[in-house]
Amino acid sequence: MIQRNYYLNRLIRNMWNGEIKVITGIRRCGKSVLLFELFDEYLRNHGTDATQIIKIELDQRRYYKYRNPITLCEYVEQLVLGQQDKKLYLFIDEVQLTAKVIDQENGGIEVTIYDMLNELKAYKNLDVYVTGSNSKGLSKDIATEFRGRATQIHVFPLCFEEFYSAVGGDERKALDTYMLYGGMPRLLAMQDDKDKKDYLSSLYTELYVKDIVERNGIEREDILNDILNFLASQISSLTNPTNIANAIASMKNEKVNPALVSNYVQDIVDSFLISVAKRYDVKGKTYFNYPNKYYYTDIGLRNARLNYRQYDPGHIMENLIYNELLRRGYSVDVGVVTDRTKGANTQKEIDFVVNDADRKIYIQSAFRMDTEQKNASELDSLLLTKDFFKKIIVRMDIPHNFYDENGIFHCNLIDLLLGRVELF
């Protein structure tokens, strides 16, 4: 059992805070294990009896009836009212599977799971925790749906530090494996490479694509799959729905509507399969509408999507850094600075502008810097900011970390991923 202490400690810190704890993340990334096993174990070890924990797993047949939010609420209320002298915990798994229903007894109004959970939250002896695998099922604005009384904890597949704590051994060899197969937890129980590849492929065909199609009423599953392939091949590259539509149209020899592509991309993002990094003008302090960058939540799923044909370590490394920054809770954008030297206005890119409240750093991802041209391209955009925020270049070709003459910190990727360096 991998001890996912970062997420577990967040749950512990937010116990009995008067809010609903909403645990989100892609399916099979470990949300249920976190709540139903790790957090359950913590509660038991600190004096909570099993009878004080109410568990409802909505993806299990015996709990299907509780997909009706009124039925679920009435069941929980009965248990709570019968044990008012005890502290109770409610765990609901895959809450996005609940349906909207009409409450005939109260004027025929529409009732959602949000209404019922807000009602249950009012009980002083009940602490509520739910998991969900789709932002549409939970709403993109969780705070609004739960009337400003929700704590969101987003769970990623295993980060490299968690992965390495399980596999051990040579760090570089472990990183090579992680860059190929990613961090879906079940992979740790598999030794054979073919089994790992088959598992990741089956997650796509039997779970993620079907979920997206069924939840969003997708009519052109073929185009959805083309978009997934395109985004997998273009991680860390700038693109937009029009470019994607044109590429698919050329391949299929038919007209493809960019608006349809835009909707399908949003459906993919809502499933937590892919994240969007928007471009930010560092000097102008404004966001660009397009193009954006897209990163896979798990690099193993990305590689499986392309049948391991396109193994490009530089782009994969950038994807890993982006996921690590998000996992740590930072706000991450793609930076744009304008070079106005020699009468030109050339836009140059900073891979990541990272914000933590009022603190900011700039990060470049460089697999290697072995030529003068590569050195200049990585350094120029950082120096163009002309400010005093910390600047970092994450590299794979240095044995130790150092500051250069410009005050830029050069950091080894493994040291970053294993938490050996302080970013801020």
C-alpha cells in the first residue's frame, strides 16, 4: 500500500471543518484507496469505530439505489439520527453517478446530490467526504454548487516520489520506467511489460473513452479518438481547436467543425484526462485566448495512446514537471515575453510561470543544454523578464544543482521530482 501522505494529511487537516470534502481526480488514480483505506485506517487508529463510518460506493451494484439523491439522504439521515451521541463519517464514492430527480412530495422540484449533501452537512455529528471523476458530474464550480462550503482535494496518479518509494533501486532507471509507463497505481503489481501496456490500453478503451462518450452524449466517437491522438502527439506544443480540426479534416478528408472539436476537448479536460495550460503575457499581465498547451494527467496513458511510437523524452519531461507543479497546488501558466531588440517584436516562451499566492517563479524545462544555441534559447526568455523573481532551468544533463552567473538556478530533474530542492 503506497502511503499517499500529501493527500492524507490534507484530509486530516480538514476534518470537521464544517465543509464537504470533495476528492477529485481521474478514474483509477487512487481516490477510493485514499478515502476508503488510508483515511479509514487513520480514523480507526485514532479511536473511531467501524460503525461510525458510513460507506456508499455508487459504482457497486448493491449501492445503485443510492444514486437517487433523496434515497441516499434519507438513508444517511436515519443512521445519523439514530446515533446522535457519536461522531460519524460519511464516505461516498463516485458521486458523479448520482442522478437528478423530481421531489414529488415537495412541489415537484428538481433535486440534485448537491442539495442533499448540503442538507446532510447541517448535522453537527456528521463529517462528509465524496469522490468524483468528472468535473461535469461535480460541477466546474464546486464552491458554488456546495454554497461556498466545500474543500476540494485533487488527486493525481502516483508522482515520481510516490512511485520511487515503492520500487526503489537506481533512481535514473526508475525514472526511465516512470517516463514510459507513468504512475497509475495498479501498475506496481505488474512485472511484465506487456501486462502494463495492455492495462493502460484497456483503461482507454474500456473506461475513459466510454465515460466521456456516455456522459456527454458524444455522437462522433471517431473524432473524439482523433483528438485524443492529436493531443497525445502534441504535448508541450501550442495548438488550438482550429488547428486540431484542420489536422483531423486532412486525415479524414472531410470537413470538421472547430466548434465541435472545442466542445470535445472541453469534455476531455472535464474528465481530468488532460489539463490545459493557458498562455500568460508576463509584461502585459493578461491571458491569451489561444493557442494553449495541453498535458496528459498521466504520461503512461499518453504513451499508450500512441502505442509507444512517439517517445520524446524532452516533451515527456516537460509534461512531468507540469503535473508535479499542479500536484503541489501551484497555479501554472505558459509565459510569454516579447523581445524588442534590433527593432523586432518576437514572442519568446517561458515554459512555466508558477504562482503560489503572492509568490512567483519562472521555470524552463531543458532535457539537455549541450549547444550554444540551446543555451541561448533557454536563457533568453528568462532574462527578458527583467525582474527579480526566482528563475529555474530543470535539466537532465547535470549531476548536481548550481546557480549560474545570471543568478539562474539549474536543477536536476530527479532532485526536483524527489522533493530535494525548494522551489520558493
